[in-house]
Amino acid sequence: MKYLYHSYIILFSLLPISFIIGNGPWNINFFLLSSLGLLFLIKNFRSINDLIGQYKYFVIFLGIFSFYIIFYSFFSEYRNESFSRSLPFLKYFFVFIGLLIVNDKIIFKKKEIIFFIIILFLSIFIVLTSSFAELLRLDVPIYTKASVDYRLAGPFGDEEIVGIYLFSFLPSLIFIFDKIKLNIFLKYPILFIIFFIILASGERMAIIMTIALFYFYFFFKSKKIIISISIIGILLLTSFFVFSESLLNPKNKNDYLFRIQQTLNEISNPLNTSYVIHYRTALEIFRENPILGKGVKSFRYECGKDIYNKINKNKNARCRTHPHNLHLEILSETGLLGYILFILFLYYYIKNNSNHISLNQNLILYLALFIAIFPLRVSGSLFSSIYGGLFWYQFFVLYLLGSKKIIK
């Protein structure tokens, strides 16, 4: 059985590179991890209470939430869509069960830790290299040009997700840098390059989250607000200088200036942005279905009903595949019952980790998790394979890397 436990760690380590390869390998990797987690659960069922230890209530509420959304999908107006989207969510439950059991059963080998680090470094290097090639418009087959010139697609094809990818795996990288005490003359240039590409990606929420991550990281490290503000200011000013003087031709400059102006216009009139319209629609759906919601992935269909014309008569303006806010998505699609379960497993996860995993030593991983669950952030869908997987990666990596067993 031990070789399966070690195989589990190898599969987990491959998540960053599987995401780059494509949505298929990413989902297959999660499927294999969840299948092994289920197998471990069956094999160790009699002793599961001891294995999950202080994470018992987190596991219970995550399990109830997972099975609740599957069960309720049979009663949803959009039964087929809700069931097909809620069933895969169960994989995250079994992946975490697998992590708990593996962490209890084996001592991680040095070569597994090195493999994890190499895959993480290699994955980020591939994305950075591909993104720089796209930004410089180099004629090399290592990127797919984004549909608009103020975004970067990098190696992700039609998905313009360079920014959110780098943000999702950046905390693990910083954690490793801190653990191995990497020289600051290597550490900070690497962090600047990543920050620069996230800025160039044009993904506004990824940029905001990265700035927040760096701000609080440097603030808690130095305990001085002026140092944190100065570092962020230097990063921004240097990045804009490189943008304007070194990389962007006049045509591309106009595209980025358009994006900046668009952002400033939205800030000056926030109530008329598309995101706020989506939020209002989600809130109205919740008000109409407060207890149980309309079912997982129902927003895209429910938002088109005439009852929501009072928000905006243009269906295309108020409808998207999801409301672009994690909390409003859960409220509108799973109701108050689902949201309470969500809050309960968040509460117990944070409570359990505060007893098990040091806040000071694992600061960057905690910050990434808190940013991921921040109520006011624009987000992808919790129930999608891409953003859902990236969201749960923050939970998994905090537990796994925070464990004294894996990286001392």
C-alpha cells in the first residue's frame, strides 16, 4: 500500500504542470487523486477517525456540502446541468481525505520533496518564458496569442489565464524560498519577474490579488507599513517603466492604455459595471430561492428569465456562466443551507490549521487562502474544473506544505 501513498504525492506534485498541458490532464490528475483518496478511505475506514484527527469537523461539513449539492440537483429545475456539475465537486472531498491519510501513513522521501520543487519551478518557468515570448511577439511556437493585445494567453491556448495561474502557484514558490532561505539577490528578481508578467497579463483581479499578497506578506515580515508600501510602489513603478520603454510598441501601448482607461471608468462609476449587474442578479436569484437556491451551475439559465428584467432589461448584460463572486454563487445556487455548510467547513479548516500549522512559518500560504475566500473579490466559478481546482489547491497546499513531515 505504501507505493500508492507515494504515488499520491507524485500525482499531487504534478498538478502545476498538468494544468499547463491542458484541461484534460488537469482533470485526469484530480480524478486519480480522488480515486486514490477513496481507496485509502475504504482501506482505512475502521481507523479513519484517528487518521483525520482534528480535521474531523472540516471533513464532515465538506462531505455534507458535497453530498447536499449532488442530492439537491435531482430537485433542481436544471437537473441535468446541476447533477453533471455537482458530482465532480465530490473529488475535492476525497483528495483532502487522501492527503490526511497519506500524511499520517508515510514519511515523505527527500526525492519526493525535490520532485515537488522541480515541477513547481519548471511549471512557472514555462509560463514565464511563454508569456515573455508572447509579450515580445517573438516568432516561436511556445505560446498562443491572446484574443486582445492587453491580455496574455501564454501556453494556455484560448484560455487567457496567465495571471491567475501564476498567482495560484506563487505562494508555494515563496514558501519554498523562505524555507530554503534563498538569497535575496535571487529571490527578489524572480518575484519581480513574476509580478511583471502578472501585471502584463491584463487580468485585473489577478493583479489586485498579487499586490495584496505582496503587501501583506512584506508588511507581516517587516512589521512596518511604510516598507510594504515602498516595495509595492517600487514594483509598480519599475514594471510600468519596463512596459513603456522596453517591451511595448506604439500599437500595444494603445491597447494597454485602453485597458487602463476602461478600468478607471469602471472605478468612477462602479454601479454600472457588468460585475455589479451580475452580483445584483445573483442576489435577486437568492431572494427568490433563499433556502435551497436554484442548483449548481443554474445561474447561466436562471438569469435569462423575465423576472430579472428589473435589474437590467438586456439579458446579455446580466447573464454569464456564473456571477463572478464565490459567495454570491454559493448563495444563489445552493441557498442559505449550502452557504452555512460552506462557512462551517471554512471555519473548521482555519480553526484546525491554527492549532496544527504555524501562522508565522506558513504566512504566505495563509495569505493566499484568505485572499482566495475574500468576499468582495471577483472570482471564477467554484464549480468549474479550472478555477475550482485552483481554488482548492490553496487548501491542499497549506495543509501539505505546512506539515513538518514534508518540508522541514
